[in-house]
Amino acid sequence: MALKTPLEYVESLRALNIRAYVGGERVDSIVDHPAIAPHINTVAKTYELAHVEEHRDVMTTISHLTGERIHRYTHIFQSADDLVKKIQMLRLLGQTTGTCFQRCVGLDALNATYAITFEVDAAEGTDYHERFKRYLGRVQAEDLMLAGAMTDPKGHRAQKPSEQADPDQFVRVVERRPDGVVIRGAKLHNTGGINAHEILVLPGTGLTADEGDYAIACAVPADAEGVVFIFGRQSNDSRKLEGGCDIGNPRFGVVGGEAMVVFDDVFVPTENIFLNGETRYCGTLVNYFATWHRANYGGCKGGNADVLIGATAKMTRILGTERNAIVKDKLTEMIHLNETTYASAIGASAMGYALPCGSFMVEPMMANTVKQNITRNVYQIGRLSHDLAGGFLATMPDQKALENLEIGDLVRKYHTANPDYTADERIRYGRYIENMTSTTTMVEAMHGAGSPQAQRIVMLALASLDSKIALADQVLNGTDDVPGLPLPGSVSGPA
Amino acid sequence: MALKTPLEYVESLRALNIRAYVGGERVDSIVDHPAIAPHINTVAKTYELAHVEEHRDVMTTISHLTGERIHRYTHIFQSADDLVKKIQMLRLLGQTTGTCFQRCVGLDALNATYAITFEVDAAEGTDYHERFKRYLGRVQAEDLMLAGAMTDPKGHRAQKPSEQADPDQFVRVVERRPDGVVIRGAKLHNTGGINAHEILVLPGTGLTADEGDYAIACAVPADAEGVVFIFGRQSNDSRKLEGGCDIGNPRFGVVGGEAMVVFDDVFVPTENIFLNGETRYCGTLVNYFATWHRANYGGCKGGNADVLIGATAKMTRILGTERNAIVKDKLTEMIHLNETTYASAIGASAMGYALPCGSFMVEPMMANTVKQNITRNVYQIGRLSHDLAGGFLATMPDQKALENLEIGDLVRKYHTANPDYTADERIRYGRYIENMTSTTTMVEAMHGAGSPQAQRIVMLALASLDSKIALADQVLNGTDDVPGLPLPGSVSGPA
Amino acid sequence: MALKTPLEYVESLRALNIRAYVGGERVDSIVDHPAIAPHINTVAKTYELAHVEEHRDVMTTISHLTGERIHRYTHIFQSADDLVKKIQMLRLLGQTTGTCFQRCVGLDALNATYAITFEVDAAEGTDYHERFKRYLGRVQAEDLMLAGAMTDPKGHRAQKPSEQADPDQFVRVVERRPDGVVIRGAKLHNTGGINAHEILVLPGTGLTADEGDYAIACAVPADAEGVVFIFGRQSNDSRKLEGGCDIGNPRFGVVGGEAMVVFDDVFVPTENIFLNGETRYCGTLVNYFATWHRANYGGCKGGNADVLIGATAKMTRILGTERNAIVKDKLTEMIHLNETTYASAIGASAMGYALPCGSFMVEPMMANTVKQNITRNVYQIGRLSHDLAGGFLATMPDQKALENLEIGDLVRKYHTANPDYTADERIRYGRYIENMTSTTTMVEAMHGAGSPQAQRIVMLALASLDSKIALADQVLNGTDDVPGLPLPGSVSGPA
Amino acid sequence: MALKTPLEYVESLRALNIRAYVGGERVDSIVDHPAIAPHINTVAKTYELAHVEEHRDVMTTISHLTGERIHRYTHIFQSADDLVKKIQMLRLLGQTTGTCFQRCVGLDALNATYAITFEVDAAEGTDYHERFKRYLGRVQAEDLMLAGAMTDPKGHRAQKPSEQADPDQFVRVVERRPDGVVIRGAKLHNTGGINAHEILVLPGTGLTADEGDYAIACAVPADAEGVVFIFGRQSNDSRKLEGGCDIGNPRFGVVGGEAMVVFDDVFVPTENIFLNGETRYCGTLVNYFATWHRANYGGCKGGNADVLIGATAKMTRILGTERNAIVKDKLTEMIHLNETTYASAIGASAMGYALPCGSFMVEPMMANTVKQNITRNVYQIGRLSHDLAGGFLATMPDQKALENLEIGDLVRKYHTANPDYTADERIRYGRYIENMTSTTTMVEAMHGAGSPQAQRIVMLALASLDSKIALADQVLNGTDDVPGLPLPGSVSGPA
């Protein structure tokens, strides 16, 4: 059966021998580590909802390879409707978990590799595509969680890969063997990698012809020899270990459990290599991935913001401000900002078009506007949440104060607002808002799927100023008017 | 044949006996009046493009009544794809004319009446729907231009229709006869009415049970006895009569040739009456119309902004600033703002759903975000255009100065920037930008299809804060976690 | 007596033999031309209020040259208090006229010339300063209105003066005579020049050493041989000739009556020359002028916005919306945006410091923020005015419709909102708002005193990123802590 | 000597017997607690800089009571210049510490009490003012750090103090004795109280006549019987206990070490009571305090943002992006936003006016715009910092990873960008940015000195829409024009 249960997912992770570090210490079992467990619990929801009848159409689909029902997270987009359903799935999961559920990078990386291998083969006579389809078949059959690995460390930002003082600032092939290659480097901000089954490593940038060693796309088991995960810190991360109402988000993670994954001379056998030296396709590959991924943010952040708006609306009831017209107007603004990006993501998906390989790409201009607006609207939504939740967010007491026998009652007494709600409840929702608007959360919205400037460069290129100038020229100077009308432009003629 | 040519459209207008006033004077022939001709020329493009093979799929479709090919502007939306194609048609027409092409109000009014008559009949046992379908058949067969008439004068904004000092501040039935009714009142900001074939009059607001005389929906020929059109002024309108480079937009109109249409005791025969006293459906009727109409703005304004961006980009070449990184960034921002609303309009359309009558409604939350963003983005785009086009916009010389033998050469000499372009060209594009960012143009974007606050009221109602609070409650307090994970929330348990 | 009356000002203009063109026609008498009269009436207020006891302290001061009471518009700033009073004068005049009163460019040009001549003399041994003081004495004694002339046509924006295809794109000396020089060129967007007594011509840009002919500062009587004024068009300008409620602003002008002033080989005698070839001071001269001028906008636009806010608030009463909480919030936002720039202008003035010549310069960073915010806030204020005043702004009927016997009553009936106000009054305030938010008005706010980018370049230069980095370095790495405190930075020491 | 040294300040704290709780545990010595020490170190800078010759004029002044030199933080504002110097002092301290230095609440509370006691005495014949001056004399002579205590818990926000279910939601008198009163209640978000010498308790809201027990202003020693401090959590607070590069701000605090201070039936002797039952002065008292305090934010946040901009600019050098035009433009925007609020704060101060008691109040409209802009600009500045610093902010490795022998080198290798800077340095600056843009920091900027809506209510009241309408009426309808001018308004006369 292609659809894992949550427990099967967890147990399958336990079977892996992951080399991971959290807080600078080697982790014995990622499944049993309290810093990682919330992220695993979040991914588990993606598996769980695939078994819920009500969500079956959104969470699962039919494999174009086998005709079997598979998880949508292992699917190659076959239509615009598939793209729309992806966005709907993301919003649903965002509403369910209130955070990042981590499987989108892998999904989009799968699709990008599927598309580019087809194009490389067509042009170069290679056979990457069939090889990749075999790999894809296994991913679908085993319902694997894949982590896409895109973002290289990049070193000095004004230098290309081949110009860096340290040549390892972009993942590269350091040794070529008859049966495969050895890669070295790292990928940063790797979402979900620490609790994924496999890593799909793709080039993170366009390359020039002399940078062939950097043109490597391949799959790497998460517990392959030489793979090291180093978990990044998150705002307020250590509160997870303290428990109580300070945790913020007690069940799920903050964003995607991002880790640095190091490829410390990792051998990749040939059957897992999907691009190897074909530099001129790397720009397109990155672009394919980024375009799909940018549209996603209208879905997942839409769901996350639904939860944040809900928590904020609840705070207005706890405070007793919920009937104020200005308070309602601010909640409306949060809704408006959130729905704007969702609507655009749906638009980008509905306008999807077929790539050469037959899979579907989102409309790129729209996809880029989604992400660009996310880099603004998420901040604005967070700011409005702060406005409505009150100064209390900055000075909330901690769980230990509540538990202290001398002062616990005082703390509760003076943090009770509307007496229909307890002080503890107020604090728990306050801590949730704190985490969901923390630096870690906001920065992910800013830089995930590419920094703001990356979208702007694409948008300007897509817009074609020349064609817009031609429109203006025609509107001002065209002569195809209805004959006989006394148009002002003909009174004295154009100058 | 159901598709009029541009000339047939113009001649059909000439055949009407319209009572219209422009500049306070009775107009002999609207077709021959230079203030109205540009608006007619604009509508003519809607007829013209329906005959262009390349645009046939977007501009025309098949009538669900007759199976005949008809203009999309007389079509009842049969699918989400129909809704998407409408938005694409609007962008195409916006790019072609750079202004409002006026037929959308009639189209959405047709659809709103189609839907509501079905629902009234089903609930009340009336037969409005069949009557309306006969009317619709004629509209489609004759390819009529309809002007929807929605906006009542409204008098004192804090009073309902029945509370007004002047009961005529909302259109109402003042006499009931065996063969029809007599209506009195006016509709303001009536787009395209002065050069339409017929007016489809709908209630402009929800009504209470005692306001039955205001619950009237009906079709009125544009030249019916008692119908008076009074053309509003537009910014810089009289320049159209002066000719030369001052005109701004020499071929097409500024926005939609809005007029006040007065119903000075107009008799409406029964066959043209589609709602008569059923007050409790008026709110839904208005809402149907407004929802479709709000999504439109992502299409038409998208096309208009394409032309404005083109004119602005051209100005940067005329000035010689086009290579500057900050200039490019500002053009990118214009593009981004414009594509955001287009993407959302496509999203709202693609998520369209069937109404009881079988026709398709756009997704209402998305449609409202479109219009809400228009009320901001159009201003921001205009502001950036001013920024890039320069102070020259405020002080451009006039055509007569260019023509004056003593000073014409001086004016040209000192208004030449990049010598590859003439001063006259610079001025003509400057005047176009001036008009396209004038008060008339901006205010239409602000208030057309409902003022900003109207959208916000709808959005808040649609969002359901209760359901969002439920999401937050579940994310914080839910207990459906994967068993065995060391989730922080269970370390000391929720408070 | 140094303080002209309004009538004396008007009569003194009449005595000049100005060569001016309006609408492409030579004007017999500027004072009697309806396009120019409103601008003259506006300036007349600057003269009138100097005679009002209540405003004496703000409108007049004591000449540092003679000890005589003079108009503040001919004064060299002697203190920070003088700078503050200037801003207060501007707000008062803005509130009184609702538009540009035109004398600020001349005032700041006077001050810039005063300061730079002192510095040139000190460095170069020239005697411009004494010469200029004689000129200044006459300006003060006769209470002259001066128009500063700064903005050259500039031709191709990516080329310096000496690189232009047409060398006259910046004003320059084309002939040197024993008793003076002959200048050629033009200045654009010249505020108030057409109704000023004299023009103070300054270089409009920094210059390189080989551009000596462009380094010319001089005074030119407005009716000197070869001086030609060509009046620019303004949005809706021809309505002024139509009368009635369409005029918009019936008494005063729209912005500053900007004209192109051409120097068609104008002879300037030596006594009126204040800089002649000293290229390396031109950058400072332009900078002095621009800095003072940028602060002004917090005063004049503050007063103008007071009137616009008042007109908008009145419209809410006419409509009956004035009690709505959201309406009040939008008015509050208009107020906030307006007061922000006023407060900053006061701040820039209060922090004024002495230049080498002893006169006072505003604090430059603050002055630049004022203008930068004006380029945003004025647009935002206009947008909010549109929001509150309603769609009516785009479709208002005209005076001739009101006067037409057949339709006048209908127009009035259906434009009456709150019956406490007449339709005519509603229209007149609507037209005022239309003009005060027209392209001409907005663009002036955008580009007057330098385009937005000009301020940004200055701000970045003034901010000194190096010094800010030094602050950050010290905050993170400094060791000057109180001994003995258990500071976290010392637990394991800085890395 | 009235000027304490930093060490004297620390030692004087040590002498107090403060009852404080941090992390739910009773603190033995606040001076020796690592969570409090950074805040003490920050305040110590306010004492230290008073001894630095270069800053003497800004940091100290002459007591109007005694003629002795005193710290500016104990001074009653005697002039507008005093107000300006306060803002300059705040910026200097903000630049020095990069955070809140805590003494402003006490200073403004001192000034508010000074002013209101004068007015109460004048109207009521009481003698609070003399009593307060004696208190003030001691504060100045001993250079005490005062914490103003304003913000009551407030309970249900839609209910007045006397309507609350728990009458203690606002501090009140619960017992009256011959020699004083007993107070009960709490003050939240109390800045600096935990390391202050005394608490100046003021009413936090306007009161009605029947709420006399809530009208209490008094001074309470920080170690008085019944005073309990409960330290609030801050974002990432526990990192301070971990040390290394994770701390963020290793030397100084995040915002003001806000604590809840509980008055658990505290006796206040008569000599420390400065208002006792005079309810009708409480609104003015709160208003005085808030107005001064709102202007402050232009100073302190200006200095803090200087440090943040510096850290961000440094990050662009570490990344190698510092030459990019768009990067520079974003830094410019940060500067612009920051200088806008500083300029307004200076403006508000320079326009200060004398209160009845002779001390100086800032201009209230300007002061409110400062704070209103802070609630926006601080967020925008933080967002731009995130944009420029990169996604790295969300996933930075921790100190323990750097120290781990197995992975430390890998972490460093792959976090090195421009090799001129170490990875450790990059992380330390990144952590600083994280903390300075954390929820705690942003929320303080949002809600300190009153939530955004509080400022808007004041601004609308101050603006007087009636007077602005009068301006508009006069501009449109006034008849005081220069006779004889052909003004368009007189062509057909006003309607």
C-alpha cells in the first residue's frame, strides 16, 4: 500500500541511522528528541490526513506511472487541477498544524528533476529521465518523505561558485568513480531533512560551462555515510525543553526544523544520479523548482495565518475588545492580506501549463507575485497581531512563576482580563503568537523559496517592457479606429 | 448573425433617439459628439476583437440558450473556465484601449438577474426567469450593449431608502398599471449608458420588507420616454475639444464615460420587469452583481496598467534613465502590484462554483480581495509613474505653444531630452500619463464596484472568526498526536 | 516702507513689461489674465498677512542689514528660530490659500546665494558677497517678489551639461562683455516667475572644472530683454475660464503657476552677477538651496493638507457619514501623515546651525526626510480624500448642467445628500478636492525640491554607514562594562 | 555630589532588599543575577556618560530647585531646549547600548507629578506640590533611578475600574490611616523597576468621580514591605544563561527588563503621597505623562536603530552584497524611516510650551505622531534588516555546535561568506539582529507609551476638524481678494 500511516512514518524514521546534532550534541534517536519530535509530529499529519475520507481528493491522487493511489506529496503534477489541489492541500495542512509541514521542497524538487531530466535527455541523448522514473516509482510505492536540498552556503555573494576562495561553498563532485561520484559541500536551511527518508540534492544556482563539477543532481539516503545534519536554533527553542505554557506551540514545530546538511564526501551510486555535468540546464532546473515553490507560499502561509488570525481573534475576546470597530477592521486587514496571497497562488496554479515532459508548471509571473507579497504581508499580519494582542506579549510571565506557591496566585490574578478566560489560557495563546511572529518565523517567510530580490529579477524579465511600450504606442498612435467618429486625436492630428 | 461589427454597433446607436446632455447642452447625435465618440470607439473594440480569429476563444462563446456563437459580453457564465476567460478578455481589452470598455456592468447585471430570477421563482412561484431568458435571447441575438444601472444617489448615507427626506433617492415604482409600472429616480456613475442600447436597472441595496416599491429590476431601452442622460465631467475633459498633443488619450475615453441617468417617470412594460416588490432578494442580487464585478478589476485594470507601465517605461527611455537600477526596480514594483490583482482575479474565477440556476459565481473572498487591492495598487502604480516620468508632468506646455511661431521652437528645444525622441512625443506620452493618473481615473478605481469599506464588510463576514478560533484551539490543545513522541506540550501538560 | 500692500504688489507687476505666453498666446497684461490672476491673488496674501498684527511676528522680521522691519520672504535666516518661523509662516499661508504661494524658491535662492558668495570670496578673493548684499538691500527695501530659477531642462539624463547634444540644455554664458555677460538657456517648472519682479538664476547642478560657462548665478529683471515666460498647462486649467462651480479653486491657483522661463540671449550687467565660472562651488550652492527647500514642504504642504482635510471632513458631513468610526479613523490617518512632515520640518529648523557666513542652515538629514515623506504622504492623503469623498468625484456634473433649465433641477435633486447642504455646495467642494489631488498637484509634491531619489542619495551619504557599524561593533564587543556584573557575554567570552 | 558613578549605582542597588522573582524563583541579589545584570549594565551607562566631559551638556543640567548640577534624568524640564536635549540624550544612550535604558518612565513620571500637583493645589488648596518638591530634591541629590509605574492590569477592557469583577485590576487605596494609606494592585510592563531605587506610582487612566480610591499617586521604595517584582520572559531569554555567540546582545538587555510589580497591601506614608482622591485630575496627569513619553521614542528608538542599521550594514559586508544598488537603497530606507521619527521628536520638543507650573510640555500633536510612526517604522526597519541579513537568521547554528569537535569546523566552513570575516562574527551579529527584531523588542515599540489607537484618539481630538472645515470654507468662499483681479470665481460668482 502506497500510503503510510503516521506511525509507519515514525517507525520508518526510527529504522534509519541518522547522524544528527542538536544543540551541539549527537542525537541518539531523532524520533525521541524533544526538539525534533514536534517537526515529526507535523509531518505525521501529512500522512494522517491522507487516510481521512473527507480529504482524500486533496491529499491523494493517482500515480501517472502506475495508476495506483499515491500521496499527493509524491506526485508529478499532471494538470492545472493538480496544481490547484496542491495549494488547497497546503492550506489545509497549514490550518491543521499552524506551521511548516516540510514536504513541499521534496515535492517540488521531484517535479523539477522529472522535468529537467526529460529535457536533458531530449537534447543530449542521455537517459536520466528513465532512471529518475525508476527512483520516483520507489518514492511513490514507499510513500517516502523527501527533503529537497537546494541552498548552497554561497560564500562571498559577489562571486560565482568557481571564484570562491573555498571551492566547497557550492556542492560539487570531488571524485568520479566507475559506479558513481563522491560529493562534498553543504546545503543550508534544509527543511525537514533531519526527519526525511532521503535527500534530493539539486544545484542551487545557474552555472557556467566551466563549472561542471557543480552540476550534480542526485538522491542521497538520509543515513548515507558522510551525511551530517546540524540542527539550527530557532527563536525560543529551549522553551520546548521546559514545558508548560511557555512552549508557544506545544504540539508542532516552528517553521520546518531547518538544518544544515553536510555532504562530507558522500558516495552516490550511478542509479541515484540525475544530472552530472550538464551545466546549461541548471538555471532552468533552479527556475522550475523556484517557480513551483514560490506559489506554494500562498497555500501554506495562508493556513498558518488562519491559525494566527484565530489566535489573535481569541485574544480580543480574552481582552474584551472584540466589539470595537477598529479592532474588527484590523482583523479584516489581516484576513485581506492573507487571502490576497492565497488567491494569487490559486491563480498561478489554475493557469498552469504543460512542460515538454507533460507535467504542469504554474504561471510564473503569478507565482513570483505570491512570494513577493508573502515577504510583505506576513510581516504586516504579524504586526497587526501584535497590535491586537497587546503589550502583554513582551512581558508575559513564565510557567515557573505560575507554579510558584508564593507568587502564582498574584500572577494569575493580575493577568486575568475577561474573567470568562483564565490567565493560563491567555498566556498560552500569547506564547503561540510570540513564536508565530518570531524572527525565525518571519525570516523564513522572507527568504524561503528565494529572497525578495530574486522574485523581482524574474518579474522584470517576464514582463517584457518592450511589449508594454508597444501597447502604449498602439493606444496613442494606432489608426484602426471606427471610421467617421469625431475622435479628438484627429482634430489636428497627432503631432 | 449574433456578432455585430464595430460599424454596425455605431450605426445601431445612431438609430436610437437618445436624450443626452453633455456640458449642459442637449446632444443632437451622441455618435457625432467629440466627448462621447472616444467612448464609442472604445466599445467598438469589444465588437471588433470578437471578429479576430486569434481572439475568438476569448471574445466569443456558445450560448447555452441557443447553441449559437455569441459575444462573451452577452453570455451567462457556464463554468469556471468562462469566468477565467472573462478576466482574460478584460485584460486583452484593457491592453488594447488603455481604458474602460464599459460592457462589464451590463454583463454582470445580466448574470445577476439571471441567477436571482431563478431563485425568486423557485421560492415564490413567480415566472421572472423564463421572462428574463426571453429578454436574454434577444440581447444575445442582437449582440446588444447593455448598461447595468446599480448606484442610486443614496441621499443621506445614514438613512435607508424609506427614511430619506426625498423618497426618490433610490429608484422606485411610483405608479402601477395593468401592463407595467412607472419608475422614478436616477442612477449615478452609470458606465457606458449614454452609448448603450438598453439599461438594465437593478436595486442598488438590500431592502427591508416595507420598501417594496424600491424592489424593482427591469430593462429600459436607452431611448425610452423619460430617460435622460447627463454626462459627467472628467478631469481635463475639455482638452478633447482642443485637439493636438494635449488630449492625453486621443482615441479612447477616460474611464467609462460615466453619466447620470435619470428615470423621469419612465413606463416599463411587464415583459421587461424581472423583480417587482420581492424585497428579501435584493441583498443577494446586489451581492451577486458586486462579487462578479469586483473580480473584474483584476482584468481590466491589469490591461490598463500594462499600457501605463508601457508609457512610463517609454518615458524613461525618452529621459535616458532606463539603465538605472532604481528606475528598473520601480518599474518592477509597478509590474508586481499589477500582476498581484490579476493573479487574484484569475484565482477567484478558477474557484468559481455553480449557483442554484446553474451559472457560475466567482469565489467571493478572492473577488473582494481583488477590488480591495485595486483601491491601493492603482494609486501606488500611478505614484510610481509620476516618480519616473518626472516633474515635467506638472508643467507640460500646450499644443498652442508648440504651434506658436514665436515660441514653438523654444518649447521644443527645451523639452527635448534624449535626442532620439522628439519633444512632441514626450509631451504626448506625458499627457497620456497625466490623464491615466487623474482624479477621474483614480477615483473610479477606488469606488467602482463598491467603495473599499464595502469589500471589508464582506470579507470579515466571509472569514468566520469563529472557525479560525477553532483552528487555533485545535493547534494548541488538540490531542490527536502520534503516540510516543516526546512532544513538549506533554512534558508538564497544558495548563 | 519695506512692506508692500497687496495692491502695491499688483500695481508693481502691472508696471513691468513681461513677455509671457499663456495657452500659446502672448499675454497683454499678466495682471489681467484669468489664468495668472489666481496665482497673483495667492502671492498677494503673502503681502497682506505681513500687515496683520496677529501674524506680524511670523510674517515679518528685522533685516540684519539695516535693522528695518522687512518681510520674512526677503530675510537672510539669522537663527534657528528664523528657520522655525519660516515653517510656521508656510503653514499659515498654506492654510490661508490652500495652494503654493510661490515665494519660497526666491527666498531660499537668496539665502543660498548669500551663503555661497561669502564662501567663494573667502576662498577665491572675489567680491561677490558685498555685491550681493547691495542687491539684497534693494530686494528688502522694495519688498520684491523674487523667483528662484534652478531647474535646467537637463536634456539626456545620463549626460553631463558639457556632454549634451544641445549645449543649451543647462543655462550658460554664451558671450562675455566688459560690462557683463549674455546668458542662454531655460529654466523649467519655474514657480511664480511669471508674476515675480526678478528672477534669481542659479546653476542647477554640480559642475566639473571644464564647465565654467555653466557656473553662472545672477539676477535678471522679469522684463529684461530676451526673457520669455511660457506658462505650463495644469490639470483642468481651462475650467478657470468657464467659471461657476467647476473651477475647483475659485480664488487661488493650483500649485505655483509654474512656467518655463527662457533666457534667449539675455544680457546681465556685472552688478547682478554673483557667481561666474567658479564651478567647484556649484554643488554646494545647489545643496544649500535644496536642503532649505526640502524642509519647506513640511510647512506649505501641511497648510494645504489642512484645507484638503477640512474639505474632506466637510464632505463626510454632506454625505452623512461623519459619525462612522472607520471614517473618523481615515481622517485621523490624514492628520497623522500631515503632522508627521510638519513635525519633521520643525525639527530640521530647530536644529539649524550657522554657516560660515553666519546665516542658518536647516539640519540636512531631517530636511531630506521631510521631502521624502512628502513624496509619499501627499499621495496617501489624496487617496484617503478620494475614499471619503466618494465616487461622485469622478462623475460630478458641470456648472452648465446646473444652469440648464431642462435638467438643472434633476441634477440638483439627485446630487443632494444630507439635505442640510445643497448640491451646489457639494459640487464645489468636490471640484476643489479634484483639483487639489490632480496630477499637477501630486506631481509637484513628488518632484518639487528634487525627485525622491535625490533625497535618498543625500540621506545615505549623510548617514555614514561606517559610523553606524562602529556603534554596532561597540555594543557587541565593547569591554567598558561595570566590573563584577555577571554579564552573559562573559560566561564563555566572545567567540 | 549629585552624580552617581556606575559603581555607586550598582552598590546602591545591592544595599536594597528587593523581593524579586526571575524564572519563578526568588532572587537573592538582583545585582548578581545574570538575567538582570545586563539591564543594570545598561542603566549604568546613563550614570557613566554623565561623567564624560563630551556629553556633559546633554547628560546633565542645573537643578531649578537648588542650582546644583544634576543628572538630566532627575530634572524638571525648564525650557524647550531641555526637551530637545532630552531627545539627544536618548539617541546617544540608544546608540551606546542598543536597547532601552529604562530611566525615561521615571523621568516623565516625575515631571507629570510635578505639573499636576501644582495644578491640583491651585484649584483645590492642597499642598501636594511642596511635598513633591521635597521628594524631588532628594531624588536629585541622591541621583536616584526612579521607575514610573503606570500601566494597570486593566482586566476586562470594556469595563471601567469600578466595574471590574476584581476591583484590584487598577491600583487602589484599600485602607486609610492617619499617617498614610495602604495600596493594593499591580503595574504591568514596569520598565526598570526591578533595578530602580524607587517606584513612582501614578494612576493609569482617567477616572470618574466615584472612583476616588483609584486616584492615588505616590512614591514607594523598591524594597518596601509588600512590593514584589516578577520578571517577565523575553524572547530567547534563556540564551543569556548559555553564553557564547547565541546570546545576541551580550552586554546589554533586550528592551527594559520589564517586570510586573505587585503592591500587595503596601503602606505609603503621607509624605510620599502626591494625589489622593482627586479623580478629575487623573486624565490630565496620564495625558501629561503619555505626551512626553511618546516623543521620547524618536530618540531612544533612533539610537537603537542606528545600532541595528550598523549591524545590518556590517552583515552586507560579511555577505559581500554591500555594493549592490538595491541593497544600498534598502539601507537608505532604514535610515529614512529612523530619521523621520527622530526629526519629529526634535520638532515636538522644540515647540515645547510652558505649563502652569512653569515646566515645559512637548507639542502634543507632534509627540503623538512620533509614537504612531514608531509603531510602523520599527517594524519596517526590522523587516528590511531581515531582508538584507538573509535566511541565515532563521537557521543559525548554536555555540555548542561551534564548540563540538566533530562538527565545529564544518559549521564554520559553511558559514563563512566573505572570507574577510569569520563565521563566528557573522553569527554573533546575526544573533544580535535576531534579538533586536524579536517579538519582545517589536511589541515594546508597538505598545510602549500607549497602543497605536491611543495616539489616534488624541490626534483626532487635537486636530479640530471644525477649524479645518473653516479653513476650507474660507479658501473656497472667502471674499477678501485683491480688487480688480479677474479671478475665475467671480466670472459667474459662487453658486
